[in-house]
Amino acid sequence: MLERDLASRFAAFAEARIDGACNCQVTNLVRIHGGASRQTYSIDLTYDTAEGPVEKGLVLRRDPPDSLIDTERRVEFAAIHSAHGRAELPVPEALFLETDPAILGAPFFVMGRIESGTPVNPFRLEEIEPHRALIGRHFFRHLGAIAALPVEGSPLAGEIGLPAKQDCWRKELAYWANEIRSNAASPQPVAEAAIRYLEGHPPPPAQRLSIVHGDYRSGNFLQNDTGEITAILDWEMAHIGDPYEDLAWATDPLWCNNDTERAAGFIPWHEAIEIWQATSGCQFDPLAFEWWSIFAHVKALGIWVTSAKAYAGGANNDPILAWSGWFTHAAHELMLAMRLGAKHGAVA
């Protein structure tokens, strides 16, 4: 769909959904590139009301033909709705969910736009100096706050239900093992070895059920030039599970350019864990973290082989899928092989 046509159809949709709005016009529509699980647009909307003219900044998240991962827009919408306005988390407001593809050519949802902040490049964390440590403290405080959000009765729980604490690891491992086996174009011996290891060495049951963001990391939040995180983005992988999944994913070496001295490349590990414990209400367990950090590599491989399949098959021509299927897949496969090799050597 051409952007001019998309803008016209979105204006008509907004006029029908916003109470008291008339003469809706999209004055600016810009595609935001970088992610590949949704087509994301920044929209400037103007309309008239009985009280006078209104200008509003919105973000449209529309389903693509194919993506890095197969996610359900209802779940992402419910996760954002569950987190917005809680625990001082900088999360956009979830506004409209539309499942009818006839309106904009694919199902979509709309959320409010947070006006300040820029993303962080995981491979250039030095660019956020001198506020790197301050951003890191906000990063782990928000991560803990997400883990502490109420689960029962949340919009997210209303969409997907609650797993048993002892089943969180099994459910997630089964899902990502299936993604690898269903989408890989070639054998994945390293991934299969890791899956067998994880199945044979299960982690402790979850200390609590939490909302899991699923992709909380550098690159998926906005920050301003004073060290404040202004928006937590990309909730498309959200679910309910073990909060250690988010902690392990957030501190995966890929997202900090292999900076092993600082957690997530931001602050010393002991400080990060102290902040996370204080805000999440969880007690750090090295055995649980070890299992989930290996799982994070497997989960990553599931995403990368899926992205490679989508690009190679022509379902999505976004270059980020090709890059993910090559560079990041190789990086995570090497990490995983080294981790497994070290464990085998320890056993031997």
C-alpha cells in the first residue's frame, strides 16, 4: 500500500474511532525502520473537536507479510496496556486494536507516541557516554519493575492465561525448539545440542510469574541526552513466565558488543543485580540465571533462522532479515558452542 493511500485510510479510521473528532488529516507519515516484526509508522494527526483543533502524535504498528518472528498483535497490545501507567514505566499508551485487514491492508494497532528520545545502538554503546552508567541504572530498575507488575487480572493474562511456575522453562524451550526445527534451511547441530542440554538440566521453578517483555535490551528503548530512558518499545514477544528470561536476554553478550565487564554493557554486574533484585522482588539465583542465559542463545537462533527463511523465500525483503540470518546467527551459534564446550570440558 502506498504511503499516501495509507495516510488517507488511516485518517478515515481515526475519525471513526476518536470520539468527537472530525476533519481528521494525517499531516506526516514516516516509516520507522529497524525492527522487522511489525511495520511501524510515526503519524502526525490533526482533527477538530467542539473544544478546538487537536494535534496528536501516534505510532501505527501493522502486520508485515512475514517477519523475524510470528507474533500476535492482540498479545502485544495487551502487554503494552498492562504496563502503561504502572511503576513509572515509560510505556506508550495502547489506543486502538484492529484485526480487520480490509481497513489498512493488514491487522494493526495504534499507540501514543513518546516524543523524546533516541534508540541506543548495541554495537556503539560508547556513544551514550557520559550517561552510560545512569542509563544502566534506569535500564535495570525498569527491567525489575516489569517483572514486579501484577499478573493476575492483567490484560495480558486475559489474552494468554497463566502457566504453572514449574512449566515456564519447558513451555518456552519447546516453542523455540520448534521454531528452529520448523524454519532452519540446514541442520542446526549446535542448537540441537543446546536443546538437549537444557532439557536434561532444567532450572528451578520460577520464583514468581511475571510479565516477560521478551525482547528487553539495548536497541529497544529510547533515551535522552541526560541519561533518562524515555520509552520502552517492541513488546511483540511479551508473555507471562519466569522473570529470569528477561534478565538473561537483556544481558546477552550480543546486545552489549561482548562487554563482559558490565551487565548489558552499562554498569558493573553486582550493581545491576542489586537493582534488579530490589525492584523485581526476586532473589538472584546463579543456577537459574545460567540456564536462562544458555536458553537466550537458543531463543536467538530461533529468531535468526526464521528471519533467514522469510528473506530467502521472498516473503519479506527487509535487509535486516538477511543480516540477522547471517551475522547474528553466526555470532550466537559461536557463543553457544563455546558455552557447551566449556561445560563438556568441565564434565570430562
